[in-house]
Amino acid sequence: MICTTSPSILEINLDAVAENYRFIKEKLKKDTLCAAVVKANAYGLGAVEVSRALYAQDCHHFFVATFEEGLEAREALSFSLPPSSRPSPAHAQERAGGEGEEGRAAIYVLHGANGASLEDFLQHNLIPVLNTRDDIQIWADFAKRTEQKQPAILHIDTGMNRLGLSAQDLSLLNTDILRPLDIRYVMSHLACSDDPDHPKNSEQLDLFKILSAKTGLSSRLSLANSGGIFLGEEYHFDLVRPGCALYGLNPQSNAPNPMQNVITLKARILQVRRVDRAGSVGYGASCAVSSGTLCAVIAAGYADGLFRSLGGRGRVVINGEKCPILGRVSMDSIVVDVTGLKIEPQVGDWAEILGSHQTADDVAAQAGTIGYEILTALGKRYKRIYR
Ligand SMILES: *Cc1c(COP(=O)(O)O)cnc(C)c1O
């Protein structure tokens, strides 16, 4: 262990992120490019570090949700490559799917050209995903004003009823409006890709083919998130957009997780106490304990992303053994049962909250949520160590 006196440590294994990226790339149809979704601070793991690590793996396409996130990613990737590792311009063009600037990553903003002026998007080379006919009109007008073809992704909805143009929007769209734009990709998003048996997957696939053809564009296509990649090559098209799988979550709910674990979260034991008289543990006195129970108090609570719903249901791992959480989760601490462990834990020992013994998906199941929420809820208090 590198450190020291920190009460809690979040270790993020960037090699594992890189390995997950390579693993996904190997699954892809020939000529399909692999982007990375780094929205929400790379699902809580750190957009700057993750984006740089993936860029080093030749990832040249990044998706964020907002302008601010795009700016952060652009700054993270603004370093220039050493001359020896620079791709040739032709190569860069191909790699970046027409991005065209030597070694520069394409950064796409899923929420469109909002949250900043259009000039800001242009200045920082952030490419909006156009979700509505108004979005298209505004970006096309801007392109005319700048007398320059502006890049964009066109998002069509194929059944999720979230963002993107509906079939009706598309039929009302006069495609001449797209002329001042350089539509890099036509994309859609799958609603049920984590469940390979869900009939909605193939319905969306079929509709995507039909609707993308209706645009009359010869743009490249993008449909698959992490789960979609594992549905098979027909879902890959020209660009895939994995997020969760890069960060070690299981992209498919009914199969063993093929991805490498990326994070280890551990917190120190602040106190070890033997219950001297039958009573209860924690707020609400909701958990009865008998005399003789050995309790360890751990330095992490709901302010650190330990869901309160883990009270009485979750566990931590101390010296390789699982220890159930007793009573409610407090803001800054939990109490766990360490009675009868092979090695009696000491103050200052580590309790693993997330890691190889129990993944974010496991803890999500205990907390009644999904791994995505566990990752994005990780607090700011941890000392972060990037490997
Ligand atoms: C978040 C998101 C993704 C990534 O999804 P994962 O399930 O994490 O792989 C891809 N595409 C869009 C449009 C998204 O919003």
C-alpha cells in the first residue's frame, strides 16, 4: 500500500480501463471504430485521466453529456503528441472518422449545442449531437453564418423515447436543411441492450436501418453502447460507444462479466469495539446486537456514495472475509460485524468496499440499484490513486 494516513482510498486502474478498451476493440467488426463515453466525469472515475489513458490506446472519439464536460475533455486531450508517435495525417483522418486534424480527438456533446454559445462550440472544436429539428435549424443557420460546414451528429430515436428525432420528426424534415452541415454520424441508442433476449433490441436495429436511410445522408452510423457491442456484429455499424464496460461493469446482465475490474475502494477501520451489553447499533436503533459482538467502525458513509439502502444489507471485506453492515449507514461511517474473523481486525486496517471481492455490480444488487449509480455516486472525499 502506497499510502499512509488517508482514511479512504479510491484506486483507479487505468491499465484495466485500457485493457477493457482493447478487449472491446477485438470484438468489433472490421473497420468499426471504438469511441469512449466519458460523460459524468467518466462515470465518476475521472474524465481527465481516463480520456488520456484511452487516447494513448488510439481512441480518438469521445462522448460527453454537456459543454462543460466537453471543455474538460478537450483540455485533457490538448497536449501534443511527441513527433515519433504522431499518426500520419492520412492515418489521423481515417482514425478520427474525418476529424482531419492531426492527432486531435473528436469530442461529441450528447446534449447538443446547449450550455454555451455556438461560437464556443466551434472555438473548442466540440461537436454537438443534434436531437431535435430546432437543434438542426440552429446549427445549420450557424454554419451558414460562419460560411463553413459545421460538424454534427444526427440523433434519431428508435424506441427509447428519450433524445433524438422521432420517425415523425424525420418525415417532416426537409433534408435540404442538412446541407450546410457535415453530419459525421447518424446515431441512435438502445434501451435494453443489457438483456440480449429482449425483443426491443432487434426492433430498434431494424428501425435504425430504415430511419437512417430516410435521412438521405451517406453518413456513417452508430448504434451500440456497451451492451449493444455484445449483441453481435450487426449492431456495430461504423462506431460503437461503450461507457460502463470500459469501467468494469458487466455489459450484459445474464452472463458472467467479461470485463476487468477497474476500481478498488477501501476505507480504514476507525474503531474496533466489543458490545458489552445487548443493545443496538446506529441511528434509529434499528439493528439489535447481542453482548460479545465485535464491531468495526469504517470511515465511509453515504456522503461517500455508500447508499443508505445498504444498511443491514451490504457488506465490506476485511482480510479477505465478508463482514455484514450492522444497522444504518451514517453520513461518514458504517459499523460492520467482525465477530469471529480469522484475523482480528485492528484500528487502521483496511476494509474493501468495492474491488475484486465485491464489484460495483455486486454492491448495486445489495443496494437495489445499478452499477452505474454506484460509480457516479462515489464521493469527492476519497484520496484518488491512478495506476
Ligand atoms: C451513456 C450513453 C452511452 C454509453 O452507455 P453504456 O451503457 O455505459 O455503455 C452510449 N450512448 C449514449 C447516447 C449514452 O447516453
